[in-house]
Amino acid sequence: MTRKIWTLSAILCASCSAATAIAQSATQYPAKAIRMIVPSAPGSGPDIMARTIGQKLNEAWGQPVIVEARPGAGGIIGSEAVAKSAPDGYALIMGNAGSHSVNPSLYRKLPYDPLKDFSPIALVSSAPNILIVHPSLPVKSTKDLITLAKARPGELTFGSGGNGSTAHLSGELFRTLAGIRIVHVPFKGAPAAVLGVITGEISMAILNLPPALPHVRNGRLKALGVSTPKRSAAVPDLPTIAESGLPGYSATAWYGVLAPAGTPREIIMKINAEIVKGLRTEEMKKRIASDGGEVIGSTPEEFTAVMKTDIAKWAKVVQASGAQVD
């Protein structure tokens, strides 16, 4: 009996010590540099957002936030790296709809589960995708583009930042709803796809607004519409894809910070509080709006709910389009 009591006491002491260690680590957090992985190319929407948020966290805590782009495989490489990192708050990811909503349906063997292997921290912002074409393409609206595609089946191409990206599925949704034949051309990142449209290598793309917007403003690209149900404040004169020729079309990009599953709740909430605080400043609202985004600043629970809804939505798109990546 004495031995059992001693064993039970040892277990309780160990549990108390572990709890104390977690509490102390949360109080002292962050005590060193933080890595924020971006599962897409430098210059992409998630990369721009990661650097914006990272700068604010650095200013608040005095610790470096090192933004590290790990593109490839539709966001799988960077996402898997964070999912397998220590759950201590020093490895974060700027996730997006592609890496954490589309991939579960698009890949048969995904090396991570977006819901089980991550702890959502905060949904930072959302942004529309934008339908862009080369200025020389003889179209002035979404309706014109669909008419051209129907007249030249299989000749027009649409680009994306890679298989499984939101741009890929946004294009597949466009193709399916419009009833046209257009060919997908994957690039290594959204900036490369933008360049592909600029040079005329591809006919069109439906990409995140931030990397494409500067080129629309300087006339190197022609914009036909935004993918959201409502017009974007960043380009208020640009109609939605739905109102300019394809009723029912809707695809929204989002960016959010996540940590590996098992990260202490105290650390999750500490990061969340600082992100939300930063997003509420006029400086951040203007900066994100200038890139075509809309500030959100959610709770972890709200972010989880958005992910679940988005995963179900894109699963239907993948099934309808027949898109599959192995």
C-alpha cells in the first residue's frame, strides 16, 4: 500500500511540475525568435500577410519573427514541417485556404490533418481572388471571356501558384460553372503565375489579389472581376465575376496563423491577443486594405469553424470538377 501511495504521489508531483512548466513557459513566452512558415512562394498573399503580422509581433515582443517561405506541393511541404514541429509556440504557419481547406479533398494521401494536427490561433484577413488576363486578349468582361473560351475550346489556359492552390480550384470552379474547356498550367508560386499572364505565356488566372493588384494598377494586366460576392474596397470600380458574366461564382482567399496541435492554450491566447490588437490599429487596417484584404482578427474557435465550413465547400468543388493530385 505504501508503495502504491508513493507511486501515486510521484505521478501527481510530475503532473504538477509539468503544469507549472507550461505556465512558466507561457508567462515567459516568447523568450527567443519565432519562425513563421509560409507554405507558398515569396511575394504571394500569405507571404505578404506573414511579414505584416510578423513585424507587429516583433514590435510588441522585441523578439525576431523570422518569415520562412517553404513553397511546394500545394502548400504541403511547409504545412507538414509545422505540423511536426514542437508545440511550444516557436513554430507557426500563415495558413491559407489552399493549404488548410482545399488539400484534404485534393490529395489522397495528405501527410497532415488540417484540423487534428494544428491549433488555430487567429484568422487574420480575407481577400478576393482577381480574374486577370493579358491586356491584348480581346475581352472586356467575364462574359466576353466565356464567349471567347467557348469559341476556342481547349485553347485558352489558366495559371495558378501550383496544383491544389486556391487559384487552381478557383479556375476549376470557373471552368465548371461556365461550361468551358480551359487548360490548367501550374506555376511555382502566385508571383510566377502573375508573370505568366503578363508575358502572355498563359491566357488568364484567378489569383490572390495582393500579388496581382500592383500590375493591374500599372496597366500590365487587365482585370475582369473579383471572386467574392461583393466588390472589393481596394478596386471598387471592378465588378464581381458573378455580376459580370458568371452568376453564382464565389471564391474567397483567407490567411490565418496556426500552431502545431498541442501548443499550450496560454500561448495560443497570448499570440491571439497580440495579433488581434495589432489588427485593430488604423495602420494595419490601411496596410491590409491597400493590398486588397479585409481585416478579421478572430478567436481560435471562430477560425476553426471557418476552416470546417471551407473544407466542406471545397470538397464539393473538387468532386464536381474531378480535380485530383497525387
